[in-house]
Amino acid sequence: MMEQAGLIRASVCVVAAVWMTAVHAQEEAQPAVADGQAPAAVQQEESAKTFMPMVRLIQIRGKCEVLNPDVGSYAPAVENKVYPLGTSFRTGPESLATLVFSRQESAQLASSTEVCVEAPDKQSDSRVLRLVAGTVKTSLRENLPEGSFSVCTPNAISKNVEGRGEYALFTDTVTETLQIATITGAARIEGPQYHIPALRAANTVNIQTSADRSFSRLTSVSGDFAIVLNKGEEEPVNYGMSPKAVVKIWRENAPVGGRPVIATLVVSPKGIAEHRFAYAEGRAGVATGELVQPVAKEEEDLPVLLSKDADKKEGEAEKSETSTEQ
């Protein structure tokens, strides 16, 4: 009997040991939650993300409204509240607000500014700030992964934005004026028929576009940077912009076939034509090549592929610029 009792006690001990081992293994398999904090694995995964899944609105000064995509109408903004991606924000006159994307990334909205914050398709850890009107000042790290942050406007997109920068967009019935200033860091600027590979610290460019998109005028305001201009089927033109250098681009659809015809003129800071050419998109044999004159004229003739009517749109844009400055 004693031997049988001892055998029973030993069996019970073995079963208990196996059960405790299984419970311990199960507890180790499930991450512990202490003091309301997320599991370590989850925290590590979240820390690997560049941006928060939503946008926090802080430092509201004056009037600020939000358009939540789930609501469908503008409502007064709430200080320190997080909003889903796809939300639009707008400030009133003499008002300010700040959007926070992560612990190190933010953007300040100046007065009378409207933006929308989105994530590109299939890129949940990237952010696109769509500037509709007004001025935005970005404050970002200078070592962000490529493609992390972009600032979009109707006629140009700033990609791989990093560091501190200022984006100002103003429109009227004739012209859209976009001025981009990179204070620190860099940005790649892309527009129709051109791109700026790197707008770096202390560089500023002014981009004017007519309301019908038929004319663009790019002016270097400060700093030196390169601009790459499409030239149809030929190699693009890479020109070094310096303050007061100007690039003019005219666009017109051909009367037969409707194919876009592009004419470009590059003027140096001294007012001398450096490059002048025209081409039809998709037609390798329809291009003028370089048409630079040895002596610059006060009024440059347009390349032969483009009609003189396009010059009127440039004049309207320049008049709009003059009235804005006054």
C-alpha cells in the first residue's frame, strides 16, 4: 500500500510539473501588457514607423476648421485632437495651427491656408501634404527615407522633402503663383516638361502658371540650382539657375491631331537667351532644335512650332505678377 501511495504521489507531481511547464510556455508565447503599455514587440514595430497613423492638430491660434472625410462638412477644430488621413484643415485670417505627423515631423499652417493630409496608395508610411492655398512651413528630419514626404500643388509636386522649408501658393483668375524656399535639407521639384533634381538649403524658386496651364514661368529667387528641361526625343537640357534667371514654357495643342506642342526659352540673369527650342510630344521628327540668337533681343520671337497667340498669355501672367507685387 505504501508503495502504491508513493507511486500515486509521484504521478501527481509529474502531471503538475507538466501542467506548470505548459502554462509557463503559454505565458511566454503571449506578450505581457504592463501599466497599460503595448507589448515590446508592438512598441518596436511602431517605433520603426516614420509617421503616426493619424495627424494631431496642436497650437491653434485664432480660427481653424477641419473637414473629416467621415463627416463631410467643415467643423471647428479641437486642440490636441488626432484626425484620420484624408482630413482637410483650413485656418482663418490672422490664424495659425500646427499639424504633427510624428515626434520629429510637423508643419505649421499660416493664416488663410488650406491643406489636406493623405497617404499614397500602398505606401502607408509616407505622407502627402496637398496645399490648396496659403503658406505651409515644414519641419522634418533631414535623413527621412526616400519618398517619405511630399508637398503637392495643382501644377508642381515637391518630393523627398526633408529639413525645413516654406511653401506659399496664391491664385487669382489669371495666374497661380507658387514659391518654394528650402531653408535646410532638400526637395525634388517636378512639373510639366521640367524638374529640379535638388532644391537645397537657401534655394528659392518662384513658379507661375497661367490658369489654363498653357504657360509657366520659373524664376530663381535665391541660390544656385540645376533645372532639367524636356526636349522631346532629344537629350534634355540641364541648365544651372542662378538668381534672376528665368525659364519660360509655352504649351499648345496642335490644330491637327491635338498633339501637345511645347516651346521653351531660358534667359540668363543678364537677360541673354541661353536656350530656345520647340518640339511636339511623341513626334521625334517635329522639333526646331536650339534657336538661340547670338544677340538677345528685347522681345524674343517664339519658336516656329508655337503660335504667337501664346505670347498673350505670358503678358497676362506678367501683368498679374506686377499687380500682386504692388
